[in-house]
Amino acid sequence: MSSPIIYAAIYFIIVVFGSCFYFRGKVKNVDDFTTGGKTLKWYMVASGLALIPLGSGHTMNLWEASAGLGAGVLFWPVIVGGIFLPLATLWFGPWLRELNVQTFPESLEMQFGPAMGYLNGAVNTATWTGICMGETLATGGAIYGLTGGAIPFKPWCIIIAFVLIMVYVIFGGVLQYSIVSTVNATVMIVGSYIALIMTGGWLSANAMGWTGVVEHYTALDQAWKLEIFRFSPDLFFQIIIPVAVLHITAAAVTQGVYIPIFAAKSTQEVRKATFLAACINGMSSFPWVLMGLAAMTIPSIAAGGAKLSVINHALQNLPAPIVGLLMVCLLAATLSTGSSVMLGNATVIVNVILKRACFPNMKPETEFKLMRPMIIVCGLAACVPALVAPMIFPIFLWCFSFGIPMFFVWLVGMVWKCSKAAAWITILVTYLINFIWTFATPSWAPGPFALNMYPVTVSAIVLIIVLNAILPGETGLLKRHRAAQASKAA
Amino acid sequence: MWVFGLFVQEFLMALVFSGIIYLIWRITSSNGQKW
């Protein structure tokens, strides 16, 4: 076995199993497990939140995309960290805390009745299992690549990824997730920047340093690849718009994103987390993209393709401890996303589907007993397909696109109007459009509109606004809730 | 040096975007919510 995997294994044994040992016996009921007894401080909220949307997209996808689109791909973490996370910490999260709900589907239930909550609980769990399958494959890919292929990708790297995702949350739930994420966020940022500095050192010793990278791209008439503010239609349609839409809408209706927010000590601690979360997430992709751009100037590495550029550069040019550190950083990114999805999915299935929909008299003890087996079931649902099928990009977008109409329905129901008919028509029509565009894309759909997320987004916005303007409905939930609270206080 | 410049640009962009969102929240939030 190669030495980098030994360094990475030592790290995860200490951090993950150390936290398992620490939380042994401390998590006594379902509230401790799913909300951590609402004890998280702002820096733990920030670390957890920053790592949830920080997965293979911020790292492996971006270094690959940078080969074609240049440093402009860094808009990805800027949008997620600088826009999506502040929206979650300043509006969406505090709204959910104000409504005093335990899960996201409960807020939909308060707006449009139980059926809408159950629909979100069921559909979102299924679609995010699909997205988590992609993260499991990416985690397995990171292990396979950075061990130099010493461990077979299928099944062993996938199985190791599955086990690591499980042990990240299964013993201590949200408390374990938050502590491990705080440690991982620090190690990931420090580790990836150390690797970038080592890359600079290697370039200085063996090539012409970072200046040589500039000269390489200038000679190819591609100096624009080293600039962030060089917009192109490809950058807009492949990075900026999809990242903005998919995060601000689809990720915002997912239980996993709100795990640290529900577990925060107070809403103030959530707000305080805004800038730290934005900074951690915003600066996370930079070392990977720069290493990718530098690696592609080395002919032997460029020949292996952009997908493996950073991995091949690390294996060929960096010392084993740094390769181990890079593996820890990559795994910290991908595991945190996968495990938060698993914890969120298990919470929704147990709380919304099993308890609220099927067995309303379920005791809290039974709910607690079901949580850990349900995390394993959710993990297997993502891991087993990952063993037999590749992740196809349209299917990835198909999964994401189910969340888009749900977000607009939820947002309008929160701040403007709750019309059940408008909500259901919007959801059903846009789901139908999502199916048609994924599996039978109309040949007349022009350019980017051939991608399912664009027609789904546009039709969801148009339908929910027009239908709410026409159909009768109640005032927005927030206004009603605040009025009810004020009258109760009076 | 250009690497550092690129890092500063990216970091500042994340800060500026989150700062704008924070300012919008600060201006629009009612009843004196505390930071």
C-alpha cells in the first residue's frame, strides 16, 4: 500500500474515530442526534455550513473545467460562498428557526398542507441520494487516484468511501458532524494552500516558477486562462448560471444544508457565521484550480488529461506526506457533503415520512433507534448504484432540477401568498418538463435550453407568479406566523 | 506575484458579494434584529 493512503488513514482514524469515542454515550435522544441539543457556536455553524456545499464540484470538477474555461471557474466558490451561504444564514435558515420546525418539509407542510411536505420529503430524499451517489464516486475516485491505483476503484475505493461517509455522522449525529467538519475545514484550507506553495517550490526548482506558467499560456495565446474576469458564454452557461441556480434554489430546499443552522445555539449564532462561512467556502477552490492550471503546462501531465492533472502532478512531483495531505483535503471536501446529505435524508425519512406520514404516534425513543439504521440504508442507496453505474451529467441535473420549482413555491409561500392550487400546478407541470427535457429533449430546444434546468427554472418562476396572481390564497406564511405570535404575546 | 493577485481578487469577490447580501439584510430587516 502506498504511503499517502497511510497518512490519510492515520488522520481519519484520529479525527473520525476520536470523535466517535468522544461522543460515545453523550448522544442520548433524537434531539441530541439531529439538532445537537441546539448547542453549536457560530464558528462551528460556519465550518459545517461552508463544507456542506463544498464537495467534488469545488475541487475535482473545477480543476478539470479550468483547463478549458480558465481561472474564471473560480466564480463557482464565489457564488456559493458569497451569495448562497449568506442567503441561508441571513434569511432562509432564520425563517425556519422562527417557524420552530425540525425539518425543511415541515415548513412546506405549514404553507400548503401535509401532502406537500410529504412530497418534498420523498422526492428530495430520492434526488439527493442520486447526487450523493456522485459524491461517493468522486470520493472513491480521489482515493483511487491519490493511491496511484493501488486499491481497485470498484468495489474497494467505493466501499471505503461509503464507510467513511457513514462513520462521519453515525455515532454522534450532528454534533459529530460539526466537530469533524470544524477540524476538516481547517485542515482542508491549510493543507491545500500548503500543497499550492509546494507546487510553486517545485515549479521554481524544475521549471520557470509561476512566471513560466504565464509564459506557457501566453505562448499558446491563452493568457486569458489566468484571469478571473474574462467572461465568455461558456463560462456563463456552464459555471455561473448553473451554480447560482442549482445552489440558491435546489440546495436551499434540502434538509442537509440546514443541519448546522437547526443545531445552532441561537439565530444570532447563525448570522454571525455568515462571513466566516463565506470566506472558507470562497477561498477553498483556489489552490485546486491553480494547481490544475500549473499541472496542465507540464506536457507529460497534460497528456493524461485535465481530469487527472492535479492527481498526477501530486503523485509525480510532490513528496508523499503532501500527497497524503492532499488526499485528506479532497476527502474532507467530498465526505462532508455526502455525510450531511445522509444525515439530512435519514432525518427527513424518519421524521417526515415514517413518523408524521405513517406512524404519528411514534415515540421519540423509537425515532432515535431508527436514525442510525436509516443513515446506513440511505448510504447503501447511494453506494450500491455507484458500484454498478456511472454518474451521467444530465441525470445529475435531473436530480437537482426537482428542487428548483420547490424552492420558488416555498419562497413565494413564505413572503407573498400561499395558494395550494398554484403550488401544486407549478410543481406538477415543472416535474413533467424535467422528465421530458431529461429523457426526450425536444430537438427544437435551442443552445443551453436543451439542458433540463433552464426550462424548469423559467417555467417555475412564470407559473408560480402568474398562478398566484390569478388564484385565491392565504397571505404569506411568515406574515401570518408573526401576526399569530404577536397576538399570542398580547 | 500574479498568483497572489488572483487570490486577492477571488477572496475580495467572496467578501464583496457576502457584504452586499449582508447590507441588504441589514437595511431590510425590521424590528432591530441583532447581529
